[in-house]
Amino acid sequence: MNLSLYSAATGMEAQQLNLNTIANNLANVNTPGFKRSKIEFQDLLYQKPRSSGTDSGGGNIVPTGIEVGNGSRVAATSKVFTQGQLTQSGEKLDLAIQGDGFFEVQRPNGTIGYTRDGSFKLNAQGQVVTSDGLPLLSGFQAIPTGASAVNIAQNGQVTVQSANGTQSFRLTMTRFANPSGLRSMGGNIYEESAASGPPENGAPGEAGYGSIMQGYIESSNVNIVEEMVNLITAQRAYEINSKSIQTSDEMLQNVANMKR
């Protein structure tokens, strides 16, 4: 069996998935709070016609064996939760997390989702919501109609001034032992999984939790130059694997022509 055909095919498939991941990163370069994904590869099982360390007779040990690989596969696509650049927006309900942590939101099915996208708005009931209308939890209370000022400190202390007086409360923040294990649900929302570990709530700016920056938005952490380099590398790897298939086909053609 000509294993080079199958090995190169697995390489092309792996690089196609790599290209899909890079394309998704580039497509979300302007998505607030987006975290880039990186792809991880593994080699497949090996055929071992001759194993190292076996007895070749007379007490002699084979120092090296014969191993023929069967290609590669994608092992994982993990999120990279490095800090994105903070961009000033001036909006009073735009909140960026500088450091570790997530905001809690309530999803339509009643479950809790987690996001780094802090571009929040007010709905008709004075509730703070995401761009998709999902209510913000994290201890955020409703804002009275006609509030003259909403001030949010870096430690999460919120002060709301309205005609009824001053309202004060403090936000909480959520973090996970393994944020890369969170499930991406789309809409800038993540979901808890067994790999991420249970959510841990705490106060912003304390015990390793990030600080809240009012009037800022966290940009995507996608580096366009880096992704373009990765794109070129993936393209060249795909091409060289296709070249391996072409070469293997030519060798098989030479074998087939030997009978003539």
C-alpha cells in the first residue's frame, strides 16, 4: 500500500481545518471581546514492520526500528484568552474587562452565558442588556428612567444618580480554572463545560479578577499580521501535501507502465 497518498490526504484535510480556523479569526478581527482560536495537530498511528529494542538473535538488540507514519490530524482548536486592546468609546454602559474574568448574561433558554463583550445597552424596562437583548446579570441592577449619571468604578462599584436619589451597588465577575474549555455558542457568548470547571464569582480588581473600565470596549485579540503569516504557512503546507499526492500518483503510473 502506498501510504504517502493517505498521509498526504490527512495532511490536506488538517490544513483545510487550519485554514478554516484562521479565516474565522480574520473574519472576527473587529468583533468586540472576540478571542482568537489556535489549532493543534497530532500525528497518527505508526506502522512498525520492525520495532527497536527487539532481539535479532544471539542476544543482539536492534538499536533502531522501522516506523512508517500514517499522517496527521487536528487534535484541538483552543481559544487564546489574551487581553485585547481597550478602545475608548465614551458610552456610559460600555464596559471593558482589563484582566481575567467574564460578565454573566441570561440566555433565552434561562441558562447562564458568559461574555467579554461589554457593549451594553438599556432596554425599555431600564435593564442593562447585550446587543442581542440578553439581560446582564453580574449583580447589575436596573437603571431608573431619567437617571442623570451612571458611574462605574474599576472595582465594580456602581453609583446611579436620579430624581429619586442615589442608588449604589457593586458588580461581580466570573472566571474559570480553564477558560479554553468553555464552549463557544456564537453571539460572543460562552457556555460552561466540564473542561472549563465551575464558575467562580468575585469582586473586580480583587483576588486576581480583572478591573472594569467604563467607557471602553475590548477589541478582538486577533493580530492581522500574525494571522496572515499563518494563512500563508497553511497554504504552503496544503500545496506541498498535494504535491506529495501528485508524486505518489506518478510513481504508481510508472509501476503500471512497467508491463508494457
